[in-house]
Amino acid sequence: MHRPLAARLFDAPTLARIAGLADLDPGLVLDDFTTPEALAALADAEVLITSWGCPPLDGRVLDAAPGLRAVLHAAGTVKGHITEACWERGIQVTSAAWANALPVAEYTVAAILFANKKVLRLAADYRERRAPHDWQNAYPGIGNYRRTVGIVGASRIGRRVLDLLRPYDLDLLLHDPYVAPEEAAALGAGLVDLDELCSLSDVVSVHAPQLPSTRHLIDGRRLALIPDGGTVVNTSRGSLIDQDALVAELVSGRLSAVLDVTDPDVPAADSPLYDLPNVLLTPHIAGSLGGELHRMAAAAADELANYAAGLPFAHPVLAEHIHRTA
């Protein structure tokens, strides 16, 4: 992982727990598998605990680690470092993606509830007026009661968002090509195609994986289907939305957006996304930050305990599912 990350990721109790389960040098943090130090460690390694910044575990690296049996990823996606060579050699893989999904879902739910309350527009209006006003008359259609929220993708995050939205008086829709109507109903949502979801939803929240097939999944045509005054929430990946088409809708004022991800990752300095009053733009912070990082480290420690006891992983990553997950 990135060397500075380890100190933020592992608190003292989790490090002590890991040290009690395995022979561990807590000062050994690798971000390059080609150094003499790394090669010496790999020669003896049975388990790797990885996180953001881990180099690819390709055939050359695995040749240097003949005893490697498992990779415990204390972060989300494993696509950056788990290669085909890992699957070919039968290495077990687990991920704390479920733990990283929790703060993303919490951010998303807050965004949805604020979106239906028109918080961005009201706050901008209030800032400009700086005086009493008949807000009820000016914004007669706001609020969360019986609003329709469309969730694009029944990913870990999408499912958690649906679960967290259950207590509210919302109508929930879901689009996911891998979900059957009965499963969607169990998640509390009606299953619809993507065009219908866009045309019916007051808020469209994107939670699909970044794949070649999902690039610009929400394109200009589908953005145009979203009702006037609707909001787009994206905490997935920027490439899932045609950003030029979205910016045009936002500049016009027809739609609003809450964007934690964009394409490119950091918009150009002159992008209108920074200044539009109907846009909340954040720098990819919906996932684990600060103390939330410790949850992912604790998840890796839990999986190490399972491995040490000869138990199956609670959250395995399977080769047959990797093509359709984040």
C-alpha cells in the first residue's frame, strides 16, 4: 500500500490483534515489490494485507512469493492489483469493499434527502436575499414525502442505500440487469428499465461499476428524461455520466447535482461545476476517511482471524464475479 497510508489505516488495537494472529513486522510497508527488502519479505509471505497503492500481483511477483495463499484487501476494489495470475494460482482474495461502502451509502442518503428538500437552491436563495421570505409559497413542491428515488445499480452501496432509505416515505426504483423483480421487491424497490427510472425519478443516484459497458450509461438522452427540477447524485465513477451533457443541464438550471466523482477526477479549474449554485461538488470523499479507515483495517483483521482458524472468508472476492463488479 502507499507507505503513509498504513499509519492512518491501522490503529494500535487492530495492529495488536493482527500481531497476535500472525508473524508480522508492523514497520514493513511495501509500495514496490522489486526491492531487496520486498523480495525477502515475499519469500516468506503466506498472507498479504493490501490497500490503496498496492502494485499489481503479477506472475513475477508471485514467483517471488511461493508460499502466498491469501490477499486481504483493506480497501474496496481489487482490480488494480489482483491479476489473472492470482486466480490461476488459487490465491484466496477478500476485500473490505463492504466496509468502504458504508460511508458512501451514508453520504448518498444525506444527498438524496437534501436534494428533495432543495437545500442547495434554498441556501443560495437565502444567501442572496438575506431577509424574511415566504419560502412555502416560493418552493411549494419540495420535501421527501412520496418522492421517487431511482437507484442505478444494486451494488453493495446501492443495496445499502436502499436499506437506509426504507424508513422514509419514498417510492424507490431500481435498475440493474442482474437483479430479478422478486429480489428488487425484497430490497424495497420496483425494478424498471433505465429509461423509465430516469423519467420517473426526482433523484437519480448512480451506483453501477465502472466497466466498458457502463461508460456514459447516463448520457444526454437519459439526462433529458429526468423531470425538471430533478437531481443527479454520483458517488460511483465520473465516467458513468456524460459530463458534458450533465454540465449543459446544470448550467441551464433544469437539473441539480451532487457529485463526489467527475470525469476527469479533478475538473478543470475553469469548470462551472465549482461555482454553480445548483451543484454540490466534493473531491471523492464519500468513501472511508479519517476514523472510517479503521473499519477497513478491522475488517482485514477479521478475515485474518478466519484464515488462521481455517474458516472461509466472510467477504471473498470470486474470479467469476470480477467482470461485473467494481
